Amino acid sequence: MSPSRIQQESRWFHRIQNPMQRIPEAELAGYLERVPNWTREGIEVARAFTFRNFREAMGFVVQVALLAERADHHPDIEIRYKQVTLRLSTHSAGGLTEKDFELAQQIDQLV
């Protein structure tokens, strides 16, 4: 195994143990592939969801809130009638962390 491979696996293992550690820029593309419906916007990932009506949109927001509370990781939520936009970032880390992508994957399973 090459030294760079060992270093890469060591960083990955460290992030698994410390999910609030910021993901290095060079590794973000791999994480974004795991959540293809989300787009990177600076230090955040975002996704817009459109529902049939306001009630469905609000039901979705409640489900997201329950996931966020369980994960102790809270997205920014924008509600515009039947459209909900979510933005994830770990403010304390100054960017994207494993927790952002884990929550994005859980949110994707709601729709």
C-alpha cells in the first residue's frame, strides 16, 4: 500500500471517529456523489424540495426536524408555500463535515 493510500485511510478513520471535522476540499467530490440531488453552495450543501401543497411541505419539515433533533445537527430551512429548501453546514467546523452528508442521506430517504 502506498504512503498516500495509508494517509488517506488514516484521515478517513479519523473523520469517522470525529464526524465534526471539516472535510478537506480534495475529498468533497466523493461525498457529493453520495447525495447527487444536493448541490454545493460555498461551505454548504443545499437541496430544494417541491410538494403538492403547503400541508405536504410542512409535514416534510416536521419529519426533517425529527431527524435533525435525533442527529443533533440542524439544517437551515426555508419554506415558500409548497417549496422547502434545506441547507446543511457545520458552522462550528467552518464548512462541511461527515454529519452534513449523513443527514442529507437521511433526508433523501424521506422523499
